[in-house]
Amino acid sequence: MPKLKFANLSFNDLSEDILCNEYQPDHFPSLKSIVLNATHITWRNVTRILKLLPNIEELHLSLNDYNDIDLRDDDGKLLCLPSVKRLHFTGNHVSTWTTIKKLGQAFPRLESLVLADCPVKSLNTVQSSELYCRSESQSESSEMDSESAHDSFRHLKFLNLNNTLLATWNDIDELAKFPALRCLRVLGCPLYDDYTKHERRQLLVARLPNITVLNGGGEISFEEREDAERAFIRYYMDKPESDRPERYNELIRVHGKLNPLVDIDLTPERRIKVAIIYNNQIQERTIDVYQTVQELKQKLENFTNISAGKMKLFYSNQHMKHVIGPESMKFPNKQLYSYNIRNGDEIIVDSKNNK
């Protein structure tokens, strides 16, 4: 099947041994993506299949009840497949980062990794005596066998840790050390139990200078990052020095020591008054900044006679509108406070039918 590019074998029982002796790697030269979700395929069978796919780029191994990772072939040789760029590993039972690192060592050019719903408790690692993949220069230096969380994921750009068991801010600080990481999803973790949604976003943005897209939506703006970093300084400034993370001192060098606030509250004002503008009509409304863009569209249907699905919204900062113009509110699930909307700002309504 030389022209086959995509194969989905999900929900087929592949737990029995698969014999691949009759096939050669050149039988599947075009196959780029294979989906093996909920197949209970063994690691030995995974390795056998992957050795037949020299150009594979995307691999799905979700919901296979894995407790460990063992990518050895029948001869005991450790797999190394640089072609794999994207790996989905959702809902498996692997709980330690030492084990997760084996994926990065087997797929050293990995750019996207989904670990949602895995019970990963920490990014702490211990020295491992087994290395899955090394370049010649790495093999020459034992110093490369580090214990850092990121050393096996140096090309990783996207990471999904939703609904894992991360419980300390130290793990978040480790994510800031991943050299190529730019997009991160990290919702539903025990770490956030004592924080509001707004507080945890500000604390995450401030701790993660490398991340440009956090938990979906648009890119983190310069204004949001600066607000988050200043709030972070104020959050920790009255705490004992021993409780301050390293990031606190880094941000002090950037922003300086800020004036203390009597009552530190990272929560935005919940209800604000804005001007809703549609054609030549202007209507002042008090809105809840915790609602989403989609929810606001639904509430504006009667005013504009435009259905929410055909409506476009733009946010205009009253002080900056003559400099930067309106900002498109194009992400329906984004909450309004993330645009830093203030009293007196404007929301402009338009129809998608207007070109």
C-alpha cells in the first residue's frame, strides 16, 4: 500500500502478538499518521509496527491502559524514531515524568505531546540508567544525561497537561525551562484548588515567559503579561523570602519594587459599564466580564437583530483606540476579562455578512 497516508485502527483488539515478518519498511512509504487508540496494543507490537513506518509523523496511543513505557524491539534494542512529530497519549495510567521522558527519548524530534487525563503527579525526575536515543555528541558526554524534565523534549512546542495531578508551582516553573515550548494547556489540576480562574491565569502567565498561547485562545498580549507580572510581584512581596519563587526576583529586576497594596486582589471588577455600538446606535450596558464572547453575542441579538452565529465583536480601548484601533474578539469561549476591558470602553458589533 505505497500510497496509504493515514490509518485508523482504534477500538480493534490488538493485544495479541502481531507478526510483521512479511512486510518491509518500503511497503508503507507514504504513511504519515496512525491511530491506535483503545486497542490495548502492547509496546512490543507498537515497536514492530513503527519499524515498518520510516516516515511516520503522527502517532495516537490514547486509552490503552499503559502503566509503563517500553519501546524495545524483539532484539532488545531501544527504538529511536526522529520522524515522529506529534504524539497523543491521553488517558493512560503513567504517573511519573521519568517514565514520560522515555517518549521524548524514543521520539527525539517530538513537537506536540498530549498527556491529558494521565495521572502525572510531578515533573520531577531521577537519573535513569537507560537512554532511548542519543546523538554521537551526546554519547560522548555523560553530562547530557541530566535529570531535568525538559532534557528529552528540546523540540517540544505544544504540551497538553489538562486534568493531570500536578499539585505544586515548582512543576509550572519546570515548564518555563522547556526551550521550544510555546503553547501549553494545563487546566483541571489540583494545583489550582485555592485560586480563582483569574488568579491562576495571572500566576501562570507571570511564571511562564516562554508561553505565548495558554489554555487555548489567542496569544498572550504584552499588556496581559505585564499586568500579570506586576500582580505576581505584589502577590509575593509580603510573603517570607523563603516562600518567594526564583521568578519573583527575575521580575523585580524587570519592573522594580512596586508600591505595596493594602489589599491584594487579583480579581477583576466583575461588572463594568461599556458602550455597545452597532451602526449608528449606541447603548450603554453593564456587563459581566466573566461571561464569554459567545454569551455576550447571545445577549446582543435583540439589540442588533443579528444572530450570534453571524455576529462579529470588536473591543475598543477608550484610551488607545486612536492608536491601535479595535481588537477582534474572535474566540467564542474566551472570557471578557482577558481583554482587560475597563469601565468606559467600547464594544463594536458588526455582521459577518458585511464584507
